[in-house]
Amino acid sequence: MKKAILLVMLTSINGFSQARAPKGADREVIAAVIVAESGGHGVKGMEAVWEVIHARASQRGTTCIEEALRRKQFSCLNNTTPTELWYKMKDHAHYWMVHDSILKWVPTSSHTGTNPYNRATHYHAHSVNPYWAKGHKPIASFGGHKWYRGIK
């Protein structure tokens, strides 16, 4: 009960409407996206991608699945369908950990500020220089990626 009250208070303080944790088929697809994007970067990298999806949904007033499926947002979906991606990722070593643990809750770092990628809304590989990153300073750099917040 105390955690729920604290969560509501922090949500109000931060001024955003928090998106809900995904369920059912949405959770399966989001887990596949997270693993495809960062399955080789450990728990920290996978949590960071979940942060991005959740932060975008919270800021835009959409759902996490809408953000995960938004056109040209996650390269793992550029040339495949969500179902095909799920078939490829469901046997990955980290898929069920993401599905059953990471996605069970909304990202806690979005409220506590304990992680360096707190409220990140964008990221890219170090080897890429996307147009939207020009003039923006990353808030963190790890797992071969740079992480940003405050980009619309």
C-alpha cells in the first residue's frame, strides 16, 4: 500500500500520466522488441529500452504497444511483422526474463532517478549519428548506445 501511494505521489510530482505495464499479446511483442534491440546488452540495456518505450507512452498519452509499434522507431521491426519478430525472439535466452520480470512492472527508475538512463526517450548506436540527436547531449552512454531525454 505504501508503495502504491508513493508511486501516485511521484507520478503527480513528475507531471506525466504513467503508462500501464503491458499484458497479454502486447507484453509478448514488447518483450520481443526489447530483446531484439538489447538482448546482448544485459539487464541494464534491456531495462533501458523498456524505459524508452514506457517514457514515450507516458509522455504522449499512448500505450506501450503503440510506442513499440510506432513506424520507424525500433529497427528490429523495419523489415518484419511483430508476429515474425516474436517467433524469432521467443527462444532467446533473455526473452522470458524480460516477459516475466522486467515487463511485470512499470520502470521504477522513472520515479527514483537511480539509473543513468532515467526517463530516456531516445537512443542510438554509437556508430550512427541520427538527425534527431544533433545538438543534444546524451544523458548516458553504455552497451554500445547513447541515451537521450527531452527530444520530442
